Amino acid sequence: MTKPIFVLNGPNLNLLGEREPHIYGSTTLAQIEERSRGHASSSGFDIEFRQSNFEGQLIEWVHEARKSACGIIINPAGYTFTSVALLDALKMFDGPKIELHISNVHAREAIYHNSLISRVATCIIAGAGPFGYVLAIDAMLNFLSLAEKKES
């Protein structure tokens, strides 16, 4: 069996559906998780879908992914712009890494324009709303397929 894809979510994403619906919409993280699991499963992949408001927990999960995951999809939320520690952890993961944002961070205030995480991301998806998770899974499957072809 193939290793799972880790889908990691940062601070405040547990409040999706309630938090700033004019920016993030009304879809909850549980609904995103359900849709993501179904989409990955239909392609033969499992996902580990997790959320934490704590930087250290996200870092621990990235460390775990080094041995347990084939790829990481991460919505680091506010840590996108502040966490050198999360950036350093992601540098140590050799597989594909997709940075994901529900909103278009580049159309928002200037504080949201400088992602530290983008420096190590294989791909960045922003502004597609909750559907961005499905797009990220499709992109991840493509990266994994390309890597498999290179190895064979």
C-alpha cells in the first residue's frame, strides 16, 4: 500500500464556516476533510487530514511525514508568513510539498504577500476556496506519478 498524503492545516482553520465567511466561505473544515478523503480514495490514496493551532504540533507532523507520507499538502494559515521553524521542518521532507490557501493571499493586505513556506513548496494553490484542496490532491497525484516514472 502506498504511503498516505498528509494534509496539514494551521491555526484558526478549525473555525472555517464561522470565521470571516466573506473571505473563507461557509464550508467547514470537516466538510473539506470529507471531500478530500473521498477524492483521494477514488484515486487509490489515503490521506492523513490534521489541524492544529500550535506551531510545534505542525512541525512534529512534518517530522512524522518524513517517514510516513508520500507528500504534504499544507495550509499553514498565519504561520505562512511567520514560521521559520515550519519552513526548516519542510526543508527536511524530500517528497512533494504543496502550499495551499483558501483565499487569494496576493489580493489581500500586504502582510499576506510574503510567504516563507513558498520557498520550499513544489506548488502553490491560492484563491480556489475549499475546492483548492481537491486541486491540491490532483496536483499531488500528478507529482507522485511523475516521480514514480523517473524512478522506473
